[in-house]
Amino acid sequence: MRVRLVLAAGVLLASAAVAPLAHAEAAGGLPGRPAPTGDSRTLDDLSVYGYGTVGEDSTVTLSGMYRCLDDSAGPVFVGSTLVQGDRTAGIGGTRAVCDGHLHEWVNTAVVKDPAYRPGTATVRAALMQLTTGETGLPQPGYLATEDASVVLR
């Protein structure tokens, strides 16, 4: 009986020590970013990986991570634009899952005339929610944006 009490006490003490650490990690921002503060909208977050790819057929692929909490007001998308020199093009869009967890996004598009080349570029990414405006038409609202330098491979 004493062994059970000692084991139970040990488990409770270990749980009490680990629970705050797990909660702090869950409340943190994306890897390499500070934890969000303030209202719940700050928990919507977006990042861009430091690289993208350009295929032989001019297919461009960009990716990163996002987190959003609530899509009850309308669908949420991750959109991206690639800028290299004087060339700018939208690179796909991904429907977001807004459950408070981190998710990876990957956007792909075939871009020709002129095609993108391996080297440095800038990605402008946005976590955008479409809501119904007063006129009944969808209106975009930006939950998070990120401009990042990337290397196209």
C-alpha cells in the first residue's frame, strides 16, 4: 500500500512539473518566433520556409507553416506571391484548417514567360479569411502576413 502511495505521489509531482512546460510550448508561436500575446487573433500566425523550388517545366513550389484559430466567419486560405527581379506572380492558394494547431502549407504554380530562375527571391504570403460583407459579396480580411527572402533551387 505504501508503495502505491509513493508511486502515486511521484506521478502527481512529475505531472505538476511537466504540465506548465507543455502548456507554455503549446501557447508559443511558430518555431523561431516569440509566443503571441494579447487577444486571440494574435494566435493566427504564418511563416515561409527559406527556400522554394523551380522545376524543369517551370513549376514553382513555395511552402511554410501556419496556425489559425477560427474559420467560423468564413473560409481561410494561405496565398503566396513570388517576386524575383521585376517579375511578380501569384503562386497558388491553399485552404487552411483553423484548429489552433500548426499546419504546413504548400503552394504550386507553373509560371512561364519569363520563367523564374534558381537564386534569391522574395515571397509575400498571407493568411486570408473571406467574410460576407454588407453587400453580400465576399471580402478578404488578413489574419497574418509574411514577407520573406528565399532561395529558389
